[in-house]
Amino acid sequence: MEEYIIMNVKDCVAMILAGGQGSRLGALTKNVAKPAVPFGGKYRIIDFPLSNCVHSGIDTVGVLTQYQPLELNTYIGNGSPWDLDRNHGGVYVLPPYQSAKAGEWYKGTANAIYQNLSFLDRFNPKNVLILSGDHIYKMHYGEMLEVHENSGAAATIAVMPVPWEEASRFGIMNVDDSGAITQFEEKPAEPKSNLASMGIYIFDYQTLKRYLEDDERNPESSNDFGKNIIPTMLQNGEKMATYRFEGYWKDVGTIQSLWEANMDLIDTPPKFEINDSKWSIYSRNTALAPQYTGKNAKITNSTVTQGCMVYGSVNHSVIFSNVEIGENAQISDSVIMPDVKIGKHAVINKAVIGTGAVIGDGAVLGINEDAESRYISGMCTHGIVLVESGAVIEAGADIPKCSMVEAD
């Protein structure tokens, strides 16, 4: 990616919304926040917006946490892996606000920012960048900020074209010839445009603050950017611009989309290049021993991270650190998260295996179909099998397609 220098980037503070439960990821987020879910062999989902901020020159970042925050808080730490351990600015983990009288959960995306206005006031930025903590992409926010500044808009929303047949699944922006937003439609039955909101916003801070305060006083509000803040601003005639993005972007909020995004890394050619020296994705990783592959091991079209011991066959799969794969085991089209133990002669197809799970000798996952199985889950579509972190699957077990196996 070409170097891009934006003069006003220091006037922008980023706020990453990382507090969602991630319930559509099923058992995978039972004990961990969605942005802390492992991704791509050695990363967490939160690494992508944090790395984008660093590459964009934005060095003051608030991470708003709420659901199961411990692992995410520990992972972020002082921000040093992303060069965000600064004396002025840096990364801040922001849980729900605690006042002298009581604490209050974040009621919605807008309320989450409202509860942290005192944090923003400390820096008094000209602009605020609002990000989601569960998207996989590379974006130079400085380019978007330049579009925002040049347009003179109160808010700028990142959009990307989606296939027309999928447009009704998104918040759709209708725009004029200059790119200014004329209408916002949330999941329209008959969309007039295929420009979908990416959930990435830049607001003039003082304007945003005023709308957040008004929204908080409205008892009928859902306190949400898409449902309340943006429609109200449009209704009031505020100038709102778009920033068109045409690179890779994936919302990994479902089991299928998480699996697809991992597969996109190892397709030939890859749909998303994660090992780009010009735009590194930074993460908190400890030093590990090199991989070990047995004499009969076979690895094709896969990524295998350090510390793994592979004695079986791995094809078109993403293997995280410290995974053990037994002799004659066959792994295909799967995502195997850290510290998983896979027994001899096990067969795993199109599965997402959570951290620390144990798959017994000869177990078969994702090969057969059984609509009557107690493991069948509506969250696991397209034949994908999900195994919760720490779950133990007995030797010889047969887990059919579209199953979710929980640790308890």
C-alpha cells in the first residue's frame, strides 16, 4: 500500500466498539469477547482495527469493552505490540462507566460512546473515528479523514458496493453525484443502491457530542448509531458524506463468516493477503518453538503456526500454535485454534475447533449427516462443525455436519 500522509490525523481519536456478546458465534464466545477470538493462525480479531490505527497514524485509541472482557483486556495490556504505549495518547480499555451512584451497561453503540464523552473531552479532538472490533480488513483511515475534511461534512460513513442480491441484508446509503448521503435505509426490501455501510464512521466531535446528549435524553431511543444517530442527523439536514472502500472487508460475526474469512487467507490466490510487509498486522505473540512435521506428515495449501507437531495430513486449513495432530489424522478445510490435541486416525472436515479442545483417536467430524443428532445447531450452516474451547470429544465419536459441541 502506498504511503499516505494526512496532516490532520493527530486531531482524530479512534473508539473501537468491542463490547458485543457475539452470540451468533455460538459456543465460541461463551467465555470470551468476540474481538478476542483467534483468527488467521496467530492473530485476534481486534488486531485488525488496532493495526489499521497504527498504520494510519492515529495514536489515541479507546477500546470499549463489556461482555467477558478479561481475556481481551489482558491481551491488549499497555498496547505495546501495536506501538500504542504512549505517554500522551496510546490505547485505553474503557469498560461501562461507573459513577458514584451506580454503574450502567452500554445500552447501544451510541450510548457506549456517550458514556465515554469525558474520555474524549480529555483530548478534545476535532474528529472521532468510530470502529467495530469484529471486522477483518486493511484501511488507511487517513484517506477517509481527508475525504471527511475536504467535504466539510458533519459525518462521513465508509461504504462499499455489495452484490445487489445481498443489499437487503445491510444498511444502505443512497447518495448523490458528489457522494453526499441523501437517504439511509436499514435492510431495505427493495434497495435503491448497493452501497452498504461498513459501520466505520468519522464525526465532527462537537456535532457528535450534541447529538449523543440529545439521544440520551430520548427515552424512546435505542441509543444506536444506525437506528438513531445517523437518521436523526439526516433528518436535521446535516451534511453527511461517504468514503467508498473497495478492498477486502469481512464482518466475522457468524460461524460461517469466521470460517470463510480464515479460508480466504489460504485460497489460491488468497482473497486477503495477511502477510503484507507494507501493512503488517501486529499482535501479541510469545516466542514458540519451530513446527515439527513427522516423516509421514503431509501439509498442503495451509498455514501452520509455530509450536505445532504434525504427524498426519493437513489440507487447506489454518492451524494455530501448539496444535498436535496425530499419526494418520486427516484435517481438511478447517480452523484449528491454539493448544488443540487431535488423536491418531481422526478425520476432521470443515470444522472450527476452539482453543484447548481434545479430539480423540479415530473421531470423525463433519463427514456424515444425521439430522437427529443432539449436536445439530442452527448456528452451524453449510456443513460447518464448531467445537467449543476446552471440549473433549471421545475416541471414535461421529460428529455430523452442522454440529456445535459444547464443553459441558
